[in-house]
Amino acid sequence: MIDKTRLAQKCSTWNIPLTGSQLDLLDRYATLLVEYNQKVNLTAITTPDGIEDRHFADSLLFAAQPEVAGRLVDVGTGAGFPGVVARIFKPDLQLTLMEPTGKRVDFLKYLCAELGLTGVEFAKERAEEAARKQWREQFDVACARAVAALPVLCEYCLPLVKVGGVFVAMKGPDAPEELAASGGALKKLGGKAGETRRFTLPDGSARSLVFLKKISQTPPTYPRNGGKIAKKPL
């Protein structure tokens, strides 16, 4: 499906080494994604080059960051990006895939079984509801990719992160503006802005990884329900 040599060369530009077995798993992942996408809408990106750049290289940039360790929750994971790729790259990760759409959760379970990824937890939940249950402040790392604007994402994700952990938002070129608009949310939710690391994907598109540190517990009034979060971001 994908060109494994080409993907390895792309990732080598960021000093991200991939083993033969990891490349085989990513190749199998791409095949399963495209096949399953014919019956369930998972992605609009189905060409080998597109999957390599916009799904795999993008996810590996996140996965290769040293902060990505321990217990990880991928919020609104969709077809498993970046969480499943991160688990392939770092097999010691304790991964929870959080996705409210049942058909996508079915795909994720099928995918992980086919790839032999054991011990993955599947949470068929909206993040704002999950953070009021057993997942509240349980994770070392939370991540979200193309889910919502950053002030909204902060309320979805920071309540899931334990104090001392980090929320990593995968953003595009507008990350500085979104971060500037998130000051109020960070203050209310127990977060603090850290580094923003910028990259260019192989197809030329800009990617920013925004690191938000969890410095104190999130007050019990947050997160609010999804409607309030959308209508009136913090």
C-alpha cells in the first residue's frame, strides 16, 4: 500500500528511525484503513503519498517527542491518529483511544486486533463526559488532532491530564493566534503554556505541536457540557 522506503526516508529528515517491523505495521494499517473506509467514513485521504504525509509522518512527529510517554489518551482519535501510530512507534505507551462514534470505535478495535496491539483501552465517550468519570486527571499525556479551536480543546483535554502531565495540541500555522486566545482557559483549567514546536510535513504543510502543562488540578466545575463549551469558550 504505502512505499515503506519512501516513508522511512521522509522520517529520517527528523531523525525518526523506523524499524522494518514498524514499517510493516504501518503498511498494514494503511491497507486496513483504505479497505474499511469503503464502508465507514474514516478519512478523505486515501492515496499512499497522502497517508504517508498527512497521517503517518504527522503522527510520528508527535510520537517522537520525549514528553510522549506513560499513559496517553488520544481525544477524538477518529481512525487512530496519532494514537495508534504512537503506540506502534513506542510500544511501551499505555494507550487510551477516546472516540464517541461507535462505528469508528469498531474500526479501532478491529485495527488493533489485526495489528496485534494488545492492552489498548477504548473509550466510547465524548471528552467532556469522560472527564467527569473514571478518566479524570488520569493521564500523563493527552493529545488532540484537528478536533476544535485551542480554547475549546483545552476544556476537553486538560481535565483528563494529571498534575505534572501535558496536553499536546496538534495544530497548523495559526497556532500562535489560537494560543494567544487560550490564556483565560488555561488559567481556569490549571494549565500553563509551554513550548510550541513547528515542523513542515513532507507535502509542505505547516504543523505546530503546542505543549500545555498541567500545573494544578482542574476545578470540579469544568469541563462544562459540550453545548456550553462550543457556544461560550473560556
